[in-house]
Amino acid sequence: MSLKKKITVRDFYKLKNNGQKICALTAYDAPTAKLAESAGVHLLLVGDSLGMTVLGYKNTLPVTLEESLHHCRAVARGVVNSFIVGDMPFMTYHISREQALENAAKYLQSAGVDAVKLEGGKKMAPTVDALVDAGVPVLGHIGLLPQKVLTSGGYRIAGKTEIEAERLIEDALAIQNAGAFAVVLEGIPADLAGIITDTIDIPTIGIGAGPLCSGQIQVVNDILGMFTDFVPKHAKKYADIGLTIKKAFSDYVTDVQSEHFPGKEHSF
């Protein structure tokens, strides 16, 4: 199921119009990215979730631009055809459009990604417009916004009230009209996500937003059983790699301490 050609922004429109689901995953290193591409994953997001899954932070806010770019470069070295999106960290695109343009350019020029992702709806639309106008493809992100976890009082489902639902539809339209090629819907009731998907022309990529989106994205550590501090409801565990790794480490320690490793076959 490997991808036969480089995915571009046009392919995401084609997938939605043809009724084919977009498959997306987070990735933070070259080997994982290469495996995901070989499995047919269309879009790889170098998410700021790396703060929690890789770097040991309690949320995404401490992730720096330099850390994000470092992992983007690693992922870019691992793939040929998957579409790579760099997730711009907290406060790297909020101060001004000039700041957003300058930092977004680093993702395309030095990190080798194909697009950037920004969180926010109508208020972020002018920044999205400026980036797209400058030639930077943008993946939008509305609903539950991890970079606003402190002001929202935690990770909460968005769009539960009629007012919130209407606001999210307006946000999606604003992001579309600003030129984004797709938009992530996170933590949104499934029916509302379906309405948004039918209302806008660009694809929607859901995470905790039900089956009616144009595609799905998951955090790779969640589906592999590698991150157990918190397992979200929307994540399906497809493997339990964490337990496998722990057993391998334990067996290694046992072999070393019992002098069963290294043996003659491992020695020169």
C-alpha cells in the first residue's frame, strides 16, 4: 500500500471529492516516518505533541521552534512521497504576521516540510491568508486547541452548545476562505464534525471528531501503546509496543547480569 508518487495539496482535494479517506499520523523521527509512508499514510504531522510523547513535557506549551524544526528535519529525511506538515509551536506565530512568515519559512526552507499547521479559527484567518499568499501551504486546526489548554481550563470537547457549534462552523469557513488546504477538527461532537465537513469544500481531518470527517489523524505513540501516561478516548491501540520494549529491556538486563550476554557469537 506504499505511496507511488509525492502527495501534494491537490491530492487532498481529490481524495475528499472521490470519497476516499485521508490517512494521517504524527511522526517525530526518520524510522517511524519511513514505516508510516510504506504503509500508505498520506500525511505526516510533526506535531507539537512531541513535547509530551518524546521530550517529557507535561503539555505542548514548552516545545520550542528549534525543537520542532529538529524533528521535522528527521522526518523529512525518512520519507519521499508522504506530505509532511510542521506544527508551529506556541507563540511562534501569534505576535505578528511578520513573525509567522519568518518562522514558517524556516519549516519549508531548512526543515524540508511541505506545509505548516496553525491553531485557531477566525482570529487566525488573516495570518493563514498572509502565509498562503506568500506561498506557504497551511493546515488549519479548530475545536480543542492544545496550545490554549491553560486558558480553557484543560482539554475539553468543543462545540457542545449551539453557540459554540455555530462559532466552529464560522471558524472552518474562515480558515477555508483564508486559503488553508485542509483543517483538523479536534475534540468535536461527531454530528457537528459531519456538518462542518459537508459545509466546507476543503477536507477535514478528525481527531476525536467521529467518522464523518474527510480523514483521520492519530498520535503515533497512542496507537502503538508507547504513551501510557494518558490514553485519550479517541485513540485505538493497534499494538502494545511499550510492553514489548519493556520485556526486551528486562531480558537484556537479566542476560547481562547472569552473564548470558554477550556470548561467543557476539564476540570478536
